[in-house]
Amino acid sequence: MRIDRRLIKNFDWISFSLVTLLSVMGIMTIYSATRSPLPGGEMPSYYIKQLYWLLLSVAAMIAIVSFDYIWLKRFSYVLYGVGIFLLLLVLFHGRTGMGAQRWLNIGIFSFQPSEVFKLFYVITISRYLSETQGKVGLISLLKTFFLLAFVPVVMVIKQPDLGTAVILLLVLLSLISTKGFQKKAIALIILISLVSVPFIGNIMWEGLKDYQKNRLVAFLEPEVDPAGIGYHINQSKVAIGSGNFIGKGYLKGTQGPFRFLPEKHTDFIFAVFAEEWGFAGSAVLLLLYLSLILRGLDTARKAKDEFGSLLATGISFMFTIYFFINIGMTLGIMPVVGVPLPFMSYGGTSLLANFVAAGILISVRTRRFELFY
Amino acid sequence: MLAGYLIVALFFILAIRLWQLQILQGSEYRKLSEENRLRIIRIAAPRGIIYDRNSIALVKNTPYYTVSLNPQALGRVDIPYLAELLKIDRDYLTEKINEQQKRSLYEPIRLREGLSAKEIALIEARRSDFPGLAIEVDVSRDYLFGSVGAHLIGYLGKPNEFQSRNPDFRDVPSDAFIGQWGIERLFDRQLRGTPGERIIEVDALGRELRLLREKSAVRGEDMRLAMDIHLQKEAEESFGEKTGALVAMKPDSGEILAFVSKPSFDPNLFARGIKYRQWEELNQNRKLPLLNRALQSQYPPGSTFKIVTAIAAMEEGAIDTDTKATCNGGIAYGRWHFGCWRKTGHGTLSLHRALVESCDVYFYEAGKKLGIDKLASYAKELGLGRESGLEMVRERRGLIPDTKWKQEKRKQPWYLGETFNAAIGQGYVAVTPFQMAQMMSTVANGGYIYRPSLLMLGSKPEPIEKVNIKQETLDIVKKALFGVVNENGGTGWSAKSSMVSICGKTGTAQVVGLRKESKYLTEMQRDHAWFVAFAPYEAPEVALSVMVEHGGHGGAAAAPIAKRAIEAYMKSGIQAAGASQSMSPRTVPGSIGQNVQSAEDRNENRQTSH
């Protein structure tokens, strides 16, 4: 395969710079969050591992960009099948961590299949919708849901990973609404929602594990149980709030390294960042993510075909949803559902998957002038 | 496009929330994060030591251990194991933890206090099993002489609600011991010292990471009491099971040498964190061990008051040394009969013998000539009916009645019969044991009143008053008081000492109006026994009053206690002076002490001496 010159000329340096910058900030924050509180104490190697994953992820992203994303369309159902298989594997052979079975051990490292699956899922839905004509009607809405979303959502709930399940549904909804609804379909969605909320609420509540119930209760009333689950939220708020306007300074934060804040380098990394960089730094971070997402939506508008457009939309929405749930959780305005912050949270699979996703975005934008041949 | 706006709106929500947490509530959260990270560990200041006048330590500082738990380490604590280690009930522990948890996230939960050093060692050995378990050390006291001098020395205890709000205790932590009684309370500020503190940085498990600042504790001032522990101890022991009080003073300075209130209590109970049951027991004890009888109880002085009557009558010219009276066992006044304690009568006697034998009739006559108002004014001048100024407890003032008082309080005129009663220290007259000791001190030192001092004084103080009584009058009275103890027929014969020349006066204060032989009365109806004394006769070094509640006759019940106490003080003086100087004059029995002998022929007064 030959590398088109235009590929380099039209390369989306902005998106590339944004995600790389965010990841470097993430590694810096991981370093600060996990540093030993004792002078001269042992330094855990999380940040090194994350750095290796970043290098691997950048390589993967470049590889993705160099292939035309049309290949993704062709192999989407295969990818989807692989994803479902991985989810099945994790259900039967998964490693349990923090009360949920989410990891698969492969040799020396373990990874989270749901992180990989969400990508295949966006690709497959994009293909499926790009091949339907006109607005989404009743029948095709139900077909899409039961064909593509129902099985993985149930499997992810089984892990249990409520956060990812919700995200899968939201991604589906956002993609379909991008395509456009028929009036009947909107009416049905509203009707189903109204009728099913009490039912589903009840069934879901019964089906929830104790720690999930606690998280919901803690979200609604964090002061009830300050040393338990509400403790996460409170300590996160303390970390963020104590940053004030300019922050305590890099490597000057105390909530993370002194272990007051749990999950400091994974789900709650934003709290560590906000403590050290304050409102000023946090606002900049918010703007970086907003730029990435808006650029993704712009890519969707400019994409050369509907598949590319849906792909860019789905990925942008996915970033948005992850970002909003994660930051909202650390700020105490969303329940604690255990969702990582894209590009910053510690975790190799997540980083790799997000870079691949960003690679697809870049690929769609870079190839917007190409014609079919 | 719509999606774009939606996303920008979402980001705005996040930014607003950030603004709220970091800017609007920023300082609050900054404080919370500091509270997370910083622990202020108080270092208790060693409390000043309390010594007696001969520099014998009366108290010792002891550590008071408290085990507490950092609530943030709760999740990692095995509660049943912890309950077993601390020897407390598991349910009680769980309840305590839950209760405290509701109140504060950061404040350590105090699990148990007052542990012994042995228990602490045991816990220390298992410390690694319990992250977040902290052992705090506070300073408490060991009262080395137990209940001896408890009313004077006092005790430490936890501050009550009123005290914790008092600005005097602002820098005292709410759980620290403070002086609650006696010297410990009166001089708490000096004894307390200034606690130091260590500001350390800790992690979520409460492990110390770094010492940020340290201020060392400043030891409290030592206190040297005027009290002589040998005298105090001997005095308390000589009371045995009897209730009562003894106050001994140095006549030439007002220093308080002994301060006894019996029964006493063990101040160590308080200093080790008194249990409710023990507190109840002390409070409900019928003998009221917590009552400071030297200041908080008042009694009729009985015949010890004749000292005052004699002085007043001589000063006012109502009598002189030659004035005689004839006692036939009582006098008639109207339709009343005022009896002498000795029903067979004393015959004709002068003032000297009237004091020695404590003849009531003589003092009825003297009182009649003198009048109540003049008697009262001398009594007041000698310090009776007046507060001590010690501020140790809420004390009783006693009562010296006169016509004005009777008119104001009782709306009745004064009757002569009441003068008779007052002249022999009965009727309305009431005094505290402290007042009687001070009165005796003033008689002994030639008419000076010193400010009473609980602390040893460095130099001889200036008297605060000179009573308007002629030296000659005092000399006559002192000679008679010597006779009371040392002459034939003296009512205070049982205080006679071969070691030192003791002067004194017995008193038997009626509790009930009837004059009956004591064997017919129940214990609570029995008379109070008094003995007031000073010694040595020539150059008084100690003046005291002894009061035995329901002790019966003063000569029998109170005088021996006074004698033992005085002798103990003299011996203690020898011990103390022995090291530095040759014996001081006070240790040599006076010549007059040698003159009067023959303890054998002290006839029938043995049983009924007044």
C-alpha cells in the first residue's frame, strides 16, 4: 500500500496534539498521585507503565490512520463478533477486581475487553445505520437495538459494569438521533421510557450488587455514611475544592499520595489534577477536551461519506459521555459508576482503545477529500 | 450543530460546578484538606509538684493513657479482636464507634481511658495489627499519701461543661485533667504549665509522615505548702474512725500547718477517672467525706469560747484577776436555772481557776457584767464569724450574735439568759474549726492576725491586723490556758505532754438542749468535743483547734488528738532542723512544763472534763 502525500498534508495535527498532550498530562498526574508521601520513599511504577502504553497507543493510532477507514466498515461484523467473544470470555474466565469481573489475563498483562468492545460497537452501529435509508423508523429502531445493543449491554451488566452499559445505550441513542428519528419512533421511545422506568428501576435496583446500591445512596446523600462510599465523593470534593483558583502546585497535592482519596490514579485522577492546578488548570483541561470533541463533531460534518460521519459522531459522543460521567462523578454531581477519564486515567486498555478511536477520527478527517476508487 | 451546543452546555455545567467547589467553597475545602493531612498532637506539660513545708513530695505525676482510633482506618479494623485487646464489650465498642462516626470524620474516637502501663504494653505489642490506633498520654496524679490531706491538696478531674467554656481554660484541651479541688484547683494556673504541641503530617491511615513544627511543653510551677505532712498524718491517724476537723497554724505567720477534715477520701479515685459508682458512693456516704468540715461546718464552740469571754471581760474592766465568783452548781435567773456542768459546784474561784476548771457560773457572772454586745465585738475582733479568705470552698461564716442581730433576724429583744448561754459558747454562737484555730493563733502571738496561707512563706509576713487587746490580758489568759493542761484539776489534762508545754482549752458543745449523761444519748445526740491549743507556752510555734463531732467531752475526745498532733509537729521540726542547724529552742520542753507534775491525782475530772 502506498502512502498518499495528501495523507501527510491533510493529517489532523490538532486532534493528534490534543490527545497526546492530554495523555502526557495524565502521566504527570499519575506520577503525582502515586508518589510516595515519605521523602525518599519507593516510587510505584504506574507512570512508567502508562508511558509504555502511550508509546504503543501512538503507534497503533498511526497504523489506524494509515489505513483507510473503509476497511473498518468491511470488517465491522467480524470485529463485532470478536468483541462479543471477548465479553463472553471475561464472563467465564475474567479476573475479578473491585467487586466486578472486568479483566482478562493475557500473559503478563491483563486488559478490559469492554474497553475494546465499545470501539467495535461504534463501528458496527455506524455501518448498520449507514446502510439504512432515511430516518430511523419504529421497526429499524427495535431491530438495531435487539440486533446490536441488547446482547452486549446484558453481558456488560452481568460483569457488572453499569457505567459501560449505560454508555453503550447512550452511544446507540446518540447515533440514531444523528441519523434522525421518525415521529413514531420518538413517540415509542418516550412511551417505553415512561412505562418502563418504574419497572426497570425496580428490576435494576434488585439486580444491583450491594456496592452499587451503596454508591447510588451515597450519591444522593453523601453525608449519610462519610466513612463508607460517600467517603469517595467527599474526599474527591475536598481534593478539588482545596485546589482553589491556582491550585496547590504540581507535586504539592496531598489528597492523592496521602491516600485520603481512593482510586486516585484511575477513576479519580481529575480530582488529583484539580487539587494541584486549581480552577485555572481545570478550566484549561476542560477546554482541551471540549476542543477535541468539537473537532470530532466538525470531522463528522466534513466526512466524505455517511459511515465516516456516523463513526466520527459516535466516537465524539463516546468521549463526551465518558468525560461527563467521569468528571461529574469526581465533582459529586453524578453517581460513582467507575468510568475512567479518557486519555488521563491509568489503564493500558483504555488508553489504547481511546487512541485507536482518536486515530479513526483523524483518519476520517484526513481522508475527507478522498474519493472512492 | 445542535449536538455541539448541547456539549458546550454540558461543559458549562461542569465549569460552574468547578467554580462552586474551588472558588465559592474553596477555603472551606482547603481547610478540610489540611485537617485531613495535619494532626496537632498535644504534649501534656508536666504538672508542678506539690511539696510539704519540709520539701517532702506529696504528689507524683503519672501518665494517663487513652487509646483512640482514627476513624479513617475503620474499614481496616477487626472490631471483635480490638474489643478483646482493649477488654471492652464488643457491642459497646461498635456502638461507640458508630456514634462518634456520625459526629466527625476526622476526630479520633476515644475508645478507652485510664489504662495501666501493663495494658498499654500489651496493646503496643499488637499495634501493627491495628492501623490508626493511637495511644495518647495525658498527665494525671498519684497522691502519695492517699487520703491524708485530701481536702487540702485536692485532686484533678476532667473539666465540666461550665469550666470548658471558661476563658481561663481556653488553652486546656477539653479532655485534659485540671485541678478540681483544694490546692490543685486554687493554684491550677501555676501548677498546670503550658502544653506543647507537635504538628505532624499524616496519611489516611494516621501514620506519621513528617514533623512540621514542635513546641515543647513548659513544666508547671512547683508549690511548697505550709502544711507539715508529719503533723497532718499524725493528726488524721489520731482521729481514728471519728469524724471532725483539725486546723493547725503557725501563730507568727498564719501558715497552715495541718488541715484535717475527717472522714477523708482517696483523691486517687478522681485522678484515675472516677467511676460513676464510686462517685455515688462518696456522695451518698452518711458521714459526708467530701464535706470540708474545717470550713464548711459550724458548731457551737462550747467552753473554748470562755477564752473570748475572759478577754472581753478583762479588757472592758468587768472583771480582773482578783474578781471571784462562787459556784454552787448553777445560778437562778428568773424562773430559769443555769447550771454549771459540775452539779456539785466549784466553790469560790478566781478567773485563773475558773478557766482551768472551766466553771460555767463564773462566766455567767462575767457575761452578765459585760453584756452581749461587748462580748460580740471582741469575738468578731478575734476573727470569729468571719470568712477565712482562703477561697478553698464555699465556707460557713459562723455566727456571733448580738442585740442588733437578734432584732434584725429574729425581731425579738435580747434576753439576759441568752447572754449566759453566749458567754459559755452555747446558744446562737457558731464557729468553724478554722476560725477557732485562728483565734488561738492570735491569742498565742500577742494579738496579731495574719492572713492565713496555704503556701509556705519565704519571709515573715506583716500581720494584717493588730487586735485591740492589752498584752497583759493575753498573758493572764495564756497562763490560765497553760493551767488547763498542766495544773491539778485542769480539764485539759489529757493533752499534757512531757515533750512540750501545751496550753489549751476544752470545749463540749451541746447538740441537744438537755443536759444528760452522754451514755444515755445516741451517737447523733452526743455533744461535740472541742480542744483549742497552742504550744510551746513560752514561744508558741503552733496553734490549733480540734473538733470531734459527737465526740462527747472535749478533754477526753479532742485533747489527746491535739497533743499527738503538736508532738508530731515538734518531732518533725527536729528532723527538719537536724540536718541544717542545732536544735531550735522550741524542741526543749519549757521550764514551766517541768514544774507541774503529778498526773496521778487528777481525780473525778477524768470522765467529765470540760
